Amino acid sequence: MEKLMSLGEFIVDKQDDFKYAKGELSRLLSAIGLAARVVNREVNKAGLMKDILGDVGGKNVQGETQKKLDVYADEEFIRALKDRGEVCGLASEEKEGVIEFKSGYAVDGQYVVAIDPLDGSSNIDVNVSIGTIFSIYRRTSESGPATFDDFMQKGTEQVAAGYVIYGSSTMLVYTTGNGVNGFTLDPSIGAFFLSHPDMTIPKDGKIYSINEGNYVHFPTGVKQYLKYCQVEDAPTNRPYTSRYIGSAVADFHRNLIKGGIYIYPTTTASPNGKLRLLYEANPFAFLMEQAGGLATDGFGRILEIQPTSLHQRTPLFIGSENMVKKAMSLMEEHSPRS
Ligand code: AHG
Ligand code: MN
Ligand code: MN
């Protein structure tokens, strides 16, 4: 029988690959695993708890309706990472500015974390997979609580990134720049175990994932790519199949395993796309490149984009190498960047 490897054991085993102080990043990743288990507990019983489903009644900084679970997950991740000595601050989808950790050991923390505490809000109340996405950087400021500039680093500077998917089973998938590994939660003992070692995405896929309801507002290059996906062509396995959950984490996870492309382009309503660079596109891009795929904004690498604000958005074309390249070539041909 194969040896069971827990997330904690794996992190410690691999910490020699880390560029910086080993123990710190290990402890930080373990803290994320802990918060994920706490959030998982609430997500799992959401249907039973009248006070857990539904809207808070307010809007977040993006003007989006906040669900109770959005707020709960935000609080749990902040609680898990605060005052531990590894993290000096957070950027969260649910908070407008930098969350500065001011007290105790936190001010000496060498890391900052950008987080989407609960991804897929529209799926919370209907028992469909949701997730958490995180991105970890070394701070660039010397000391004290995290600053805005600590977060204005390109995605290439990420030291770790990952997501948790609360699905038919709960998984934590992460990279520290040496491949991608996935862990599945055994709910009976409350521990994550390595279940998907060294995840790689097929170079070609058959799945395309996009909110086609926005079709009329897509750039011509995207419309042309959709036409390409839907044409009959046996040698290239077309027509492809369309799959879209509307939880980016779940769409990403499926395509990573099976091969595919996820596109959230610019639309006339969202001229910069919908997804957020710091806590959605960048961590996905780091993971995708580590798994052998590509992540672009339709023209260039996501990881090379210089951020200028915490909640900035970007178009995203991400997935199997040959599919992303094809979509990019049609963008270049029909909707060149102005
Ligand atoms: P969040 O719930 O964190 O705000 O993210 C929602 C995002 C992403 O998860 C998903 O892929 C996308 O919004 C879906 O958008 P549409 O409903 O416009 O397709
Ligand atoms: Mn999200
Ligand atoms: Mn969210």
C-alpha cells in the first residue's frame, strides 16, 4: 500500500526548495491549511444553518453583493494569519485597503498574502463548488505593517500560490515554484493528504469555459475562437465541449486535470475583464505555468503585468498551451491591442 503523506509532512519535506527562511513559509502554508479546514466545516453544513446562507445586506469594494460566507471566510483567513510572525499584512477581495497587521510578532513578518477568501459567491446558496484563492509574496518594505507597495509586485515575484476547492471533496492545491501538488481533505480525521502529486495539464484539451451569455459583448477575436471550438474537425478533436461552472476555482481545477481553456475576456460592460489580478489571475497563472500551461490576458503573460491597484482587473486566457496559443493568435488577428 502506498504511504500516506499529510500536507504538513509534505511541506516540511519540500522546504529545502524554498529560497528564503524555510520554517516561516512552511508555517504560513500550514496556517492556510488550517483556515481552509475551518471554512470547509462551515461550507459543508451551510444548508443546515439559516444564518450562514444568503446576503449580508452590504456590498464589497467592487460593488458586489457580499454573502455571509464571503465575510465569514474573510474573517477566518485573517484570524489564521494574524499575529503569527510570518505575515505582516493582507489584501483581500472583501476589504478596500491593505489589512495591516500591527501588533505582536506580525510587524516582523516577511510575507504578504493576497486572497480571494470565497470564490464563486453566486454558487454558495445552490450547493455548487466554491473555493479560496491565495497568493504569497515576500514583503518589499523593511519593517512594520504591510504597505500598499508590498502588493504592487509582478506575479513573477510570487513565492507560493494556491487554492482550496470545496467540492465533492475538499482539496488544497499549491505551488512554491517547483511544480503543483494537490491534497485531499479526509474529513473523518480533518487532515489533508497528498492525492495529486506533480499535477500537469495536457498540452491540448477538449474543454472551453466561458460565460457565453456575454457573447455579444466579446471582442471579435474571442468570437472567432468560439467559432473555432464549435467547428467539426476530427483530426483536432473538434467540436470541443463547453463547461462553465461560474466558480473560477472549480472551472480552473477541472481544466487543469482534464485539459482545457478558461476565458474571461474584456466585455463592453467590463472593459478590463472581471477577474482580479492580485488574488485570482496571478495565483492561477503561477499554478498554470508550473503545471505546463499558459496564462495570458489575450496578448501577453499575466505574470508580467505591473499592478497599480489592489483590486485591478484583467482579462484572462488560461489553460492548455496549444489552446491558449490558438486563442491568442485569433485575438492578434481580429482584435489587436490598441
Ligand atoms: P467572486 O465570487 O470571488 O466574486 O468571483 C466570481 C468570479 C469567478 O469565480 C467566476 O469565474 C466569475 O466571477 C463568474 O462570473 P460570471 O458570473 O460573470 O460568469
Ligand atoms: Mn473570485
Ligand atoms: Mn470572492
